[in-house]
Amino acid sequence: MTNIDKQYNPSHQSVFTRVLWLYGLYSLLNMGSYLLGYHLLPEGFMRGSPQSAIGSFVASATTFWGEFGLTLLFNLGTVAVVGTLVNLQQVNGLPMGYLIPPILGITSGLVSGTNSFIASDLKQFNAWDGMALGMSIGGVEMLAYVLVIASTVGVGMYQYKSWVQWKGEKIKNFRDIRLSRSEIFCLCLGILLIVFAAYRETVMVFQ
């Protein structure tokens, strides 16, 4: 058995197990950072962050389909594609795409906890409507990202022994990449949910 075989390999887990623990980790960090931002940071604290800047760029569109296209371009063309490409690299068997949900959990929690959205003010919604919007947009969007990332852990081609190692070991070629049926299902579902969340977000902004 090689050293690679002895390392943690998430591709041996069910894709649904990967989705559950990744989304659970995101949710825990998101709630914690929301409360941290709400209680300890001033309102609007995150409006200068890259996440808010991207929101401002998307909100600059003047037509419904223009904004929908920009939102979809960012959500699908950037986050989902970057998550898959980052999964090409692994550190001791851990796909580097696994870093994205925790990072988004912390940053999105701080943005919403400090009411730092550019395109909308959370105070205009009551708790009932706000929770429904949050679940049907941000919640669905993040579930989509997790589905895409969790279903593409098998694309890992380079293995690094530590976070400070600059040269990785190639463990497979591109032609050796295979996705199971359940992974393909989750990948397609993730893409569909990204489109749905982008549409819901555009509808909210234009209302």
C-alpha cells in the first residue's frame, strides 16, 4: 500500500455524505459569523469587502435579464468552476475545494450580520419574509456550490504532502477522471440550483 493509499480519501465516501457534512460546516460557520457581525461589528462593516463589491457590480445592470446574466456568470462561471478547478489539487487527500464552503460561510455570515448588502437593505424585510428569501436564494445557492464541489472531488490530479509544499505529485491523468452516477446527478442538480437561485435573486432585486 502506498502513502497515497493510506491518506484520507473523501472520494471513497458517499457523495451524499460529503454534501451533508460540508453544508453542515458551512451552516455552523455562517450562523456563528452572523451573530458575531450582528452583535460586535458596526452596520455596513463589510460593504468594502470583495463579496460586496461583486454584488455592487452585478446590481449595476439596468435590465432584468442583464442582471440575471451577470449573477449567473458569477455564480456558475466563477464560484462553481473555480471550486471544481481547485479540487484538482489535494493536500494529504483533502480536496482544496473543501476550503470554499467554510470561507463563504464566514464571509456571507458577516455580510448579512452587518447588513452590508449593496443591492438591498435587510431592514426592509420582516423576519418571516427575510427567512424565506434567505433560504430560497442564499441557502439554495450555497447548497448548489456544495453539490458541485462534493461531486467533483474525484477530479484530483495533484497531491501535496503539506500546505507549504510547492511541488505536488501527479496521481492521475485527465483521461483517468471518472465520476459515479450519483456524482453526476449531484453535479447536474447543483448547476440547476445555481440557475434557480440566480433567477430568484434577480426577481428580488427588481421587486
